[in-house]
Amino acid sequence: MNSLRGMTILSKISKQILATVGLSIVTLAMNFYAFSGMKRDWFFLSLVAMTILTIVTIVLGIYYYQHEKTIKQLQTMTENIVHDQPAAPLFVAPDNPFKGLADQLNELQSRQQDEAKSIRNSNTELITILSSLPVGIMVIDSAHDVIFANHKMSTMLERNILTQVHPYTQDIRNYQLLSLIDGVFNDRKSQQAEVRSIGDQPITWDTSVVYNQLENDFHILVIMYDISDIINVKQMQIDFLRNASHELKTPVTAISGFAKTLLDGAMDDQKTLVEFLKIIDEQSDQLTSLINDVLTISHIQNGTNYDYQSMNLHDFVNSELAPYQSVAKVHQISINNQVGSGVEVNTDASMLTRILRNLVSNAIKYNIPNGQIDITYTVNDSYWQLHVSDTGIGIAQKDISRLFERFYRADDSRTKQKVSGTGLGLAIVKELVDSIGGTIHVKSQRGVGSTFTIEFPIVTENDGKAASDN
């Protein structure tokens, strides 16, 4: 409606210009007639006509200049809107015929600026989200240049990825990943594969290379997720089932074999009967221990409520070492409780019993004749530590990282002693320590001995009551 009004005004201006031209022609004719006929009246009329013509011309000139200026301003604003350029709002007089058009352009520009600001904010938010994701993301344009990569991708590739546009081959050195990206560029189809890094500790990434078709171009999105832990857990589950089956099979086979032998007539020999029954009893105990250890791990993983109580650590260690003194004496091993007599700690007695018994049992099994076992105590601001040291055969460095895996046993030189056990003792210790927020460390040297250090968080009586209630 306002645009039609502006067009109407332009039409009126054109008509006024034509009328002015016509009046000019009439005035010229009157002047010519007045001068040629020397008529005074016509001369006066011609002067009046010239005066009116001059005034009309001046008014039309001013009117035309104002409208021309407004039109140029509207044209400039329209060009700025088309090219997404900022511009100041256009203010015109209320009686200006272009007032409506100017207001509409102002409103259009305001909306365009709001939308541009919203897009910028959305882009900033999106980049922030992508940068904080635990997934590596890289965007490659059709010219094979990296236009975006988040921090996680830099960590995965172990490279400082530049923010400037640059070839992706500058960042990626993994041949398998390069081949995957090249395949997407060539086939224009998305691909997915597991990519392994090369190094001392290989990492496996679930990698998706996505072909993203744009209107007149395309981008390649590389999305990588570290699945090493998932693969390790799966492998641990497979190993657990395999090892558990093997450990269960050994006593079951022994029990079954000796029982059948007795049933086949061996029980008639009293000496053989007693010997076989002892073996069956030992294997039954071994089987029971294994099942109990498996149930213990399951119980710990499902959550355990601990009963924290204050206790004298020196007296507690003495009571727990008492059952092992006779076994240690047989192997000529001395066990020394070096915890101070006045040491008081707030902990769960049942949990500490399991930890200490497993560690002391291992220290006896893998010790040497005339060896020694020391239990010591230290404390700092956040933790109190219990150290179990032995002078045994020690552990190879390559075995320490896997020492707390279920059913894991060190190399043959350590297991030649043919010690009994379920292979779950240290795994239980690790699970227990983790469940209370503690840590366990091992220092060992072959032929010298090993030291296991358990760090227990310092728990006050109020903290202990709260933990027990939960």
C-alpha cells in the first residue's frame, strides 16, 4: 500500500513537471506576443506568468531533491540488506510518501540482524559443544583442507591441529585412517571401520567417515571414538570365562576321577581310601574357595555397605597375623608387625581383613626360606597407608601392570613354586580398595622382594556413620 502511494507521488511529480513545461511554453508565447505587439497589458501578464513559473520551478526543485535523496537512501539500505551489510536505520518525516517503505526496510534489516546474531550464537554454541565432546571430530572440505577439528581429535592424533585451513594429511599419519578418508573422497559414500593406532600401547578407535553433500559442494566429517576400554573389557570377560572354566575344571576333574577310582574298588584298600578322600577334600576346599572368591568380586561390584569403626591398627594386625605364624614358621619366614601401638584408624574391619589376609598369604607363598615380611604404617593429610613388604622372589616389571587381573599369574619362574590359590586374591584386593576410593601400588624387583602399598582415605567418625547408613 505504501509502495503504491510512493508510485502515485512519483506520477504526480511527473505531471507537475509536464505542467511546468507547458506553463513555460505559454509564458514564452505571451512574452513574444507582448514584445512584438508592444502591448503593455500582455507584457504585465507575461511578467506575472514568469514569476509564477519561477516559484513553481523552485518548489518543484526542492520537492524533487528531497525525494531523490530519500530514494538514494532507500536504495543504499536495500543494497546493504541484500549483501548482509550493517547500516544505520533510515528516518524520514511522517508526511514523507516513502515513510511506509522506509519503515518496512528498517524492520526487515532489524530482523535480518537478529537472525544473523542468532545464527552466530548458535554456531558459537555448536562449536563449544563439539569442542567439549569426548569424541574426536574433524571437518574436511572438498579441497582436502581441514576447516574444523576439536580438542579431542588433537589428543587422539597426538598433534597440535592448527585453526587455519590446511591439508588434512598434515595432521593424519595413520595409514589405515588415511585410506579410509581417501576411499570416501573417491567413492562419495560414508564408511565406518575400527582403526588402530601404532605405538607401545595401541588404541582402537571406532571411526566413521561421513560424506556430507551440500548444495553446491560437499564436506567430509571424521568422527572417532576411543573403544579401547570396551575391547579390553570384552577381552577380560573372555579371559575370565576361559580361566574360570579352567580353574573350575581342575578340582572337579580331580574329585570326579578319585571318586570313580574309589567306586571301582580302590576303597577296599584303607590306606588308598584315606589318601583319596583327603585329595577329594582338598579339591573340594579349592573349589569352594574359588566359588566364594567369584561371589565376593560380584558382591563388591554390586555395591557394598561398609561399617566404619575406630580400631587400634596394631592390635588388629596382630590378630590377623596369628593364623599365619605357624605356616610362616614352617617355611622359616618371620612376620613383623611394625605398626605403632598407638595408631588408631577408622575403617571397616571385614574389608581390611580380606585385604590384609590376601597380601600376607601371597607374601608367604612367594617368599624364600629365611625370608621376612614387614607390615608398616604411614599417614599424610588425606590418606593413611598400609605397607606389606616381603623378601621374596619378586615380580617382573612386565607382569606388574596385569597383576590385579582376575586369574592372572606371573611367568613360569614365579609359579614354579606351585603355590595353591584361586588366582583371584589380588583382584579382590583391587576391587575392595577401589570401592572405598583408595589406591594400591606395587614396587618389586626380581630376587629382592615386593612391597604392596594400600592408601586408605582418612574417614572421620561422622563420615563413617554416614557411609554405614548409606
